[in-house]
Amino acid sequence: MIFSFSGVSAYGVLLQRGYNIPFWVFLVLTFSGIAAMALFVWKFTMHSTFSAWNYQWWEHDNPMRKEVEEIKKELAEIKKLIKEQR
């Protein structure tokens, strides 16, 4: 929203400097640029941030980690028993 308001308010500055473009063209360019920036942040920044948070949460005092590791061990034992029965 801040980028939107800042971009639209820049239209007056462009008019003062002698650029005479229609307002709708300026709006399309402004919102296209904002959408491109948002897409860039979503595609390249957000996923790495969430991955880092998940890694830190998993590595440092995660209360569920012990339970998940026990479940993995039990599943490995069950798979081993199934293979032995075949």
C-alpha cells in the first residue's frame, strides 16, 4: 500500500518535470512495477526466510523432534518386520 500511494503521488512530480503521460498509463506502469517487486520478493525471499525459520525451529529445542524421531524408528522396525515376513 505504501508503494501504491508513493507511486501515485509521484505523478505530480512527473508533470512538473515536463513528462506529459496520461494518468491511466502512469497507474498501469506503477502497479505493474509494484506487482513485479512483490513477485520477486515472494519467489526469491519469502521461501528462503520460511525455510530458515523451519530449520532453526527444528534444530533448536523443538518439542516434537523427539516424538518424530521415535516414530521414524518404529516405522523402520515395522518395515524390517514386513520384509522378514515376505
